[in-house]
Amino acid sequence: MNRTRLIQSVTLIVILAIYEGLARSGWFYQGAIPPLGEIARAFVTQFGQPDLYANLWVTAYEVLIGFALAMAAGVLFGVVLGAAPLLGAVVAPFVDSLATTPKIIFLPIAMLLVGTGPPSKVLMAALSAIFPVMIAVAAGMREINPVLIRVGRSFRCTWWQMVTKIYIPSLKAPIISGARLGFGLCIVITLLSEIKISKLGLGFLTIDAYNHYQIPQMYALLLLIFVIAVGMNALITRLSSR
Amino acid sequence: MTKTSRRLAPLYSLGLLVVFGAFIELAVRAGWILPNIVAPPSLVFPAFADLRANDEIVQPFVVTFIHVVIATAAAAALGLPFGYFLARNPTFDKAYRGWLAAAFAAPLVLLYPLFLVFFGRSYFTVVLMSTIVAFVPIAIHARDAFLGVPPVLLNVGKSFNVDKIQRFRLIELPAAVPTIFIGLRLGVIYALVNTIGVEFLIDFGGLGRVVSDLYAFFNIPQMYAEILLILVVSMVLLWSLDALQRWVRPQ
């Protein structure tokens, strides 16, 4: 075993040993910190629950529809803002401040607009992902080689042809980088919205387990959510590096 | 874009805001949108006075602000030495940099039910979560900053026979400051987003808690006013950080 692996293994063992020690110490409320064995059992058991798949599906479609909406709108607005520098400068203060504002505070507005069901989660997912996509595309537009644009114009390309033949192919890298950031945000905001107010989804299952003090199940669900979120990010990173 | 248009852009931004506000007002008055769903400016602006009378502006802002400052300071106190340690110890760097990158991509805010189990609905939960979230970008950028110190500068130091402390104080730190600052800037933004987000989710603390409460009581104009306030706070924070960054590293 090389030194890097040794350091990683020792660190992991120390963290898990501290956790197990705390779990068995009796210093916390009974069940608040379940032993690792219980969490592992709950993690495996949850895959036998039909509830998990139904709720996983709800979260998946909320994330995917929200992401698709954000991509479509983000690329469109990004192209427009990048192509019109004055418009870009005029809306920049609003875009920048909205981009850094915690999106979860818009959940009440989303619920007022479309109710407390999945559409409000889709709206939140779209809202949180649109900004990284739009900002990356607008910045990418400003970096496009002007020669390409002049060539398009000299061929008398229509606006649509300019978008599909010049802008979009030149914007591949910013679109992918915006999509990678946006997708991660989509997952987080969807789950947080489900945790706050929902009757469906993985986020709801997690907070439901917390509310019923089913702590091992809650840990197992959080573990599953982390595996999915980190796995999706790694997958998108790998796809984008091709 | 001409120089004149660039100078006039903030004025156009203000104009756009006024037009947008007027459109919402008109849409509500015409009955196209219900005021219970989208509060018009004529209801939102007086709501600021109600919020002020109920002490729902200054006090929650101070609570959130203090938590963000404490969380960022704690994250910097832990993240900067950790980043330096990784930059100077390649074996540990190799072992931990992948974990840091995974933590940067991981939705750490989703861990909040776990922290609720440990520490309950408390200020400590809010600050600890924000500290963890801010720690990751600060540590990553500190590591990159110290790894990116030009070797020629270190060699100059060697030729002057500087000791370890002098090398750090006179060469490494000044060279690393711009990248460290990018990490701190991200750390502050992450801490703010996380603090308000957790406050909103657990209905406890400062600005985020007020939005949650106002929605629960269906006090829509005041809720919009508080959300506007959070937008302004984010905007001011962003501008201040940009100004500070320009001061640290003039373009």
C-alpha cells in the first residue's frame, strides 16, 4: 500500500472510530447517533422499499425538467446578453445579485405561483440552474472569435443560422461548464425544497425520517443522496472532459 | 459598447427596475395577477415600514451578518493553514485533494438534518454548517495559492538566505494573497447563502427565518419586502467584495 492510500485509510478509520465511539458513549440522546452497523443495515434495507423508488422518481423528474428549462432559457438569455453588450451591462447588477442570493428564499413565491406540489420544485430547480448557465454563456459569447461572426455575416446567415452554426458550436465549453454547475444546484435546491414543504421526493423521505425519529433511515437516505449527487457531478465532469 | 453607453448603463438599470415595478403594479391593478401571489410595489414599500416597526430588518440582519462573519472567520482560521499544509506536504495533498474536490461538489447544506440531531435548532448549528461550507473553497484556494508561488521568487529568497518565517511573510504570503482572496470571497458568499438557507429551512435565526415566518403567516407584502432586503444585502456584499478585491489586486 503506498503512503497516499495509507493516509486516506488511516484518516477514514480514525473518523469512523470517533463516530462509533460517540455512538456508543451514551453522551447523546438514545438513537441520535446510531452505530455504523445500524446505518449500513438501513442503507441496504431501503433498497427493498418500493417507497424509495417512487420518491426517487419524483425527485429525478423534478430535477430533470427544471434542468432542461434552465438550460433552454439560460442558453437563450446568455446568447442575447452576450450579443448585446449594453443590455448585458444594464441587467448585470440584477443577474449578479440574483445569482449570489440564496435561491431557497424564493420557495414561498414559487409555492404561491404554482402550489406546493412538484411544479414548485421544478420552478426552483430551473431558477437555481439558470444563472450559472446564463452567466457562462454570456461570458462565452464575448470570447467568440470575431472572425467567425464576420464570416457568418458575409455569408448572410439568418439569425437562427448564426445561433446554430456559429454561436452554439463556439459556446460548447461554457455551456458544459454552466450545465455542470447548474445541475449540482438543481439537485440541491430540489431536495431542500422537498425538505421544507412537500409530500413527495427524496428530500421529503429524509425529513419524514427525521420527524419520526428514524435516525438510521435518515442517515441512510442522506448517504444515498450524497452518493447520487457526487456521482452525477463526477459523471458530468467525465462527459464534459471528452 | 461606447464609453457613453457604459457610463449610462447604471441609469438604464435603474430605469429597467422602475419599468418592471410599474408593470407589476399595472398587472395587479388590472387584475391579471392576484396581489396575494405577487405583491405590487404599492404594497411592498409600505411593508418596509411595518417590518421596521416590528424590528424585522435590523435585528435579523445583524444576526445573519454576525453568523456569516463568525463562520467565514472560523473557516478561514481552519482553511488557510490547512491549504498551506497541503501545499507544503505533497503526500498529504495527494491523499486529501480529491476529498476536498468531492466536498466542493457535494451538497453539504443537505446535511442540516444531521446537525439538527446533534445540536438542535440553535445558532451553533447555523454557524457550524456555514463554517463547513465556507471551509472547502477557502482551503482549496489557499492550497492552489501557495502551490502557485513562482519558484523564481523562492529561489531569490534562498539566495538571500531568508529563514522559514521570512520566506512565508515576505515571499509566499504576498504572492498567494490574490488567489487566497478569491477563496475568501467564495467562502463569504457560500457562508451567506448557507446561513440564510438554513435559517429559512429550520425557521430560526435572522433574515431567512423572517421570510419563513412571514410566509407561514401569509403576510405576502412583508415577505416580498424581506426578500428584496436579502437581494439588496447580497448585492451590497458582492459589490463590497469586488471593491476589496480591486483594492487587494488593482487591475
